[in-house]
Amino acid sequence: MSRESVEKLRRSNAAFNRGDFDAAFADFDEDCEWRDLQHAPDTPERRRGVGAVRAIWSAWQDSFEQFSAEIEEYVDEGEIVLVRTRWRAVGRESGLSLDLTTVDAYELSGGRIVRASVGYADMAAARQDLGLAG
């Protein structure tokens, strides 16, 4: 497993969970693509650029009193790292509790995170969609 790629994802995830978006985006390519397979009906599935992803994360932060993403497993697939993520949140106004486990995929190129696809049901679905053996 690419220790460097996994470490970048660990740092980014830790920064995300503490609300430090500047540090969370430190290893993202400025023109990265974010694909949310479980996006809200009024938002697009794909966004491009750190500014667009930052806007999504800020909206999550505004909507939820508590919001975290705990990565439970890292799986090296070459240029792509698959992660099993446990997303937890509590709605700011509704109090609605969310506890969801998904598989997310991060593609790195030149040491930068260039693409993220979040919200797969499981490893098999992620591998199939991304054309990975398995």
C-alpha cells in the first residue's frame, strides 16, 4: 500500500473532522473532481475544483451540528485508494441522527488528490464502477 497516499488521506480526514478545511485540502489538486453518489436532489453529482468542494463541505457543516467521517479501512488499488468510511452527523435544526458506512475512492496523481468518488455501497460496487479487478 502506498504509505504516502494513505498518510495524505489520514491527514486530510483528520483536518476535515476538526473543521480545518485549509489543512484538509493541502494535498488536493486545485482542479480536483468530487463525485457524490448520494448527493442531495438539489445538488449535482459532480463538482470540480477545491472551491466547489469546499462549498459542499461548508454546507454540510452549516446543516449539521456534529459531522464526522471516520475512515475504518484503507485498500490500495494502485493510483486509487478505497476507504471504508463511517459518516456520522446530527442535524443542526432537526436533531436527525445519521450513521452511514460507505466506500469512498480517492485517486492520486503526482502526489495530489485529483478525484474523489464518495458513497459506494460496498467495495465490490466501487471496484466495478471504477473498472478495478476484484
